[in-house]
Amino acid sequence: MTTNQSQPSTRTAATETLGPPAAGGPPTGGLAGLARRLIRGRTPVFLIIAAISLAAALFGAGAADHLSSGGYTADDSESARAEQILSERFGAGSPNMVLLAKGDQPVEQAATARAGRELTERIGRLDGVGYATSYWTSQDHALRSEDGRSALILVRLSGDENDATKRAGELADELTGEQGRFTLTATGRAIINDQLEKQSEEDLTKAELIGAPLTLIILLAAFGSLVAALLPLVVGVVSVVCTLAVLRLLATFTDVSLFAMNVTTALGFGLAVDYSLFVVTRYREELARGREVMEAIAESLRTAGRTVLFSALTVVLSVAALMLFPMMFLRSLAYAGIAVVSLAALTSLVILPPVLAVIGRRIDRLDVFARVRRKLPGTSGEGQGAWHWLATRVMSRPVLAGGAIAVLLVALALPFAHARFGLTDDRILPQGAPAQTAADTIRADFDGAGTDPVTVVLPDLPEDGREAKLTSYMAELSRTERTVRVDGPLGSWAHGRQVAPAGPASAAFADDRGVWLNVVSDVNPNSAAGEGHTKEVREVRAPAEALVGGEAASLVDTKDSLRERIPYAAAVIALSMLILLFLFTGSLVVPLQALVLNTLSLTASFGAMVYVFQDGHLKWLVGDFVHTGQLEVTVPVLMFCVAFGLSMDYTVFLLSRIREEYLATGDNTRAVVFGIDHTGRLITAAALVVATVLGALATSELSLLKLLGAGLALAVLVDATLVRGILVPAVMKVSGRANWWAPAPLRRLHDKVGLRDG
């Protein structure tokens, strides 16, 4: 009697908070109506899907050839402007190819020196070479090894980064190996990019060969039925085929990072499988409730399909924040990510209804694990499984359980407190790669940073009075700490005085409008010391506008740009998620909870990022790589945006079931347990799929892809287990009915514009 009397009041409470549930009767509009139209026209739909897939496969086959290298630095910065002017006006710039010449005789020996000059001059005359200089042509002792038997040839390749990368690969084949008295090996930015392109294509194939079979095994374990397991896999394959076409199309309008192929194909495949997994699971539930096939499909799209759209939108909004950053690497991944996630949702919602109509009730055929599943608790469709048990125990002691997990996650983030950041260099390549080996030799056998000096461009320094002004400026630059030498049109300066007069090569440092200078230091440009040296150079008062470039300057500018834009990106993500989840739930509290809990779910990944990839601990977990003692400066931003979107993706799936039950009963505790119980196995399977596909990136030979793959996989698994299984029920139990609270004006707004079932 008590239960029957109390039930109306709880329904009323839920209705006052969230608004009335959708009207009864078979839905005819929206996604349900779309499902019916797709089913009725399934033959032309199949033909259109097949035609689009074939066209996408043909068009996207050469996508890799159209992707771009680099793009990790801010392209609107002072250093970028300096490099552009150097290239366009002076035909100069930082060398992007470095040749290490080893010989049997000392490099000063007459015959060796003559051969070195001839080799340098011959390289300088090759097509696509802007300039070539070496120890033998410049007498720069920074380009001579400590044992005196090796020297460096610095080459600037003409064109943009893609042109230089392509030409570097051709020149490496032509020049490396025996060249008269010398054995040449090649490194430098253009060579590194060339080897990155080749390695990333190999790694993509390997990741696909690992990810696809493991995904099928996970789906078989989740569904039991081979027929049901194959459906998400088919949708995933179609999504990947279309993803390649999207990348090729994007590359015709803007630069797209070569890593976009590895990251977005994995993301697109994983999400397409996930979205299909949720729709197919709901379809099986509706059949089990006694619905006819047509109605079961329509109801599945009305409920699970709506959730898929919301989930995809959360990932899109999170990834879209990357567009705020001026690095091509991040921006291109934003463009590609938005397209690919949208495509994953679209393919699952368009392909599944007609396919399910054809399969009908045979969805459970070939249930290879039927006997095993029937013996497991919670697999009969009646709930009361392990996730029900866990949610019940957590909600009986929410403060203790939730507090313990929160403390654990915060502790896992502590290593990130000593994170250090730099730019990618040769050490992103696998140990033993030719460019990496050559660069290691240069670091060990050569002193100074002569291969990548700081460049100072004075684009508007008229010839009238130039010599006096420039003499004073070069002398002052040469006095800066850690500066070895300053080269320019008037010769070379060191420690405030001229050490070499102008020579024939000095004319290249000037034109009739301005000049540029090389500031050679004895520090690694990709380090804190290199940053400090660049800042000191920028503080020297110049006789005209001075633009400071070079690798160290790029690092300084990139860090400054990230610091400036990160607050805006965080605000965009937070505000968009709050609005979206409010429209989805009608609550103001639940969206705030989701923001906090999703952020906590990333702590383990960010801690592991430093502990494993910066500090070099537990390297065996992801395979050997060269750890540099620092992280690529843009990777944490990329990982946060992608991982946060994926975490919110699962939040939407869970909240959809909790909200559905709360609307029906008005009982917060029952709704939370119901939601976790009925989505626990499903979210776990979905998270395992995404973690497996993204984790396959960790098999890459490239440390950046290892970091992204391992970090994203860990974030997804932590979110699906510790956060969804323990923190969510604990927080929602403590909050009680306040979970669904919103101020009266916002409730009225939700009644008008909120997104509802139907």
C-alpha cells in the first residue's frame, strides 16, 4: 500500500524537474521516421551505400600522398615570420638537411679539405637546394667533430615543408653512403619528416591488422552471436573507407598532418563500432520485449540513435576546440576529427536500419558463447549482474568509495607536475633509424648548436647608415650569455669584438632592404637553456624591427601560443558541454558533475604520459622507444580534447538510461543503479573496442603515436571502470534528487528547446 501511494508523488517530482515524458504510441517522426524510410527503401539505400563506399575507396586510396609533415609550431608567430622572410627574400633559413661526412683522414688534411669543398659545392648545385655550407667552406669549428675526422654539411632545401620533405628523401638515396673520401649519413628536419611518413604508413597497416581481429573477439564476447558481432564491424570498415576519402578531400583545401591518418582512422573505426554496438544492443532488447522487427528498429533509433547523435556531438565539440590553436598539426586533426566522428555516427544510423530489417530475428544466430553466457550472472537480460552489485555497494557508502577513487586518480596525476615540454626531433623515430643514429652521433661528437642557430632578421634596415648600426648590434648580440659567435654581412663577432672580416659568403646576409644574422650558441635549441638564450637575444635592443627565428625561437613561440589559447579552448569545451548536457537532461547539476568527473578520468593518462614517456619508466609496456626527458608540447592538448570527448561520449550513454528510468519512477537511487546495471557491460565492451583500436597505435615505432595510443586507451578504460562504475554512482547518490535540479527559468527554457525523445 505504501509503495502504491508513494509512486505518484515520485513521478510528479521527476516530471517537475525534467518535464513530461514523450507521448505514448509508435513514434513516426524524427529518427524513428528515418528508420522506417530507410527500411522501406532498403534496396536503393544498399545500392547508394555500396556506390559511395566504392567511390570513397578509390578516391581515398592515395590519401597518404597528400598529407603534410610537421606543423607542430605556431604558424602566426614571430619565428614563423622570420623563417618566411628568410626563405622568400634571402633564399636562406635554418638548414633542414644535415649531412654527416666521416673520413679516414683529419678534415684539415689538404686532400680531404679539397674533397670536402668540392662535395659541398656539388651539393649546392643540385636541384631543390637553396644553399649548402660546411666546415670546409665556412671554417666554422662547430661543424667539425671533436676527433677531427668528421664534418657537417648544412643544406637548406627550397620550397615549403612538403617540397623539402619529398626532395630530402630523393637526395638521401642519392647522397648517403660512400662519396669519394667520405661516408655520408643524413639527418635534419626534412629527412626526419621523410622517414616519419614512411614509418607512419607501415604503422597504420600494423595497427589495423591488430585492432580488427581483437575488435571482433570483443564483440563476440559482448553479443555472443556472430551475426550481431559482424554488424558493427562492417559499419566500422565502411567508416574507415570513407575516412580516408575525407582526409584526401580535406587535403585539397588545407594542410592535413600525416598523423591524422593514423589517429582518425582508429578513432572513426572505434566510434563507428561503438555507436553500432549501442544501436544493435537496443534492437535486441526491443525484440526481447516482444516488438515486431520494424517497431524494434524504429524504437532503437528513437532511443539509442538519439543518444548516438548526442554522443557524437560531444566528441565533435571537444575536438573542435583544437581549431583555436595556430598549429597545423592540431588544426588539421580538428578538421579531420569533426568529419570522421560525424561520419561514424552517420554510417551507424544509416546502414543499420535496412540491414537489421533484412536480418530480422536472426540477429542472435551463430551464438558461439550461448552456453557460457547463460551461466553468467546478469546476462539473461534481467539485470542483477556484477555492475548492479557494484553500483549498490558504492551507493551504500558513497563518500568512502567515491573519495578513495578520487584520491587515487589525483595521485596518479602527480607525475605531470614535473612535465617538461619540447618540439619533436629525430628521437621520435625508432632507435636505430638512420636519421636518429646520425643525429645521436652529432650530439655526441660535435659541440655547440651550429646546425640550428638562432636567426635574427632585420627586414627593414636601409643601407644608409647600416654599417654603424649593425656593428653595434652584432657586438651586443655576441655578448649575450651562451653565444659563441654572430655571423652577418660584416663578418663574425664573438664576445663583443670582430673575429673574422666579411668574406665572399657574407653578401648572402643582406639585400638592399635589410639583413639577417646567425647567432650560434653552445646550447641545445630544443631545451630550457635554448629557450633562455632565445629570450636573451630578443631582449637586445635592435636598430630596427628584429624577428628572431630558429628552432629554439619556435619552441618559445609555440609555448606562448599554447598558454594564450588553452584557457579559451577549455572555456569552449566546458561551455558547450554544459549547454549540450543541459539540453539533454534538463539539469544544471548533472552537467557540472560530468565536467569534473570527466576531467578526473584523464589524470591517469597525464600522469603516465610523464612517468613512462618523459621519464622512461615501464617502457616495456609499450615497446622500446627513445625517451628524451620531455614531451612534445602539443600532445597534451590533443590528448585532452580527444580523451575528454570520448569520456563525455560514455557519459551521454549512461545518463540516457539513468534519465529514462528517473522519468519513469522518480527514484534517483533506483535510476542510477538501473542505468549502471543496464549499460555497464555495454559501456565496458564499447570502451574495450575503442581502447583496443587506439591502443593498437602504441605498437607504432614512432614515440608520438605510442604516446597518443597508450594515453587515450588508458583514459577510456579508466573512465569506463573507475569513473562510470564508482565515481558516478557515488556522486549521484550524495547529490540525491538535487542531481536533476535546475532554476525555474532554465526549466522553462528546457521545456521549450530541450531535446527530447520522439
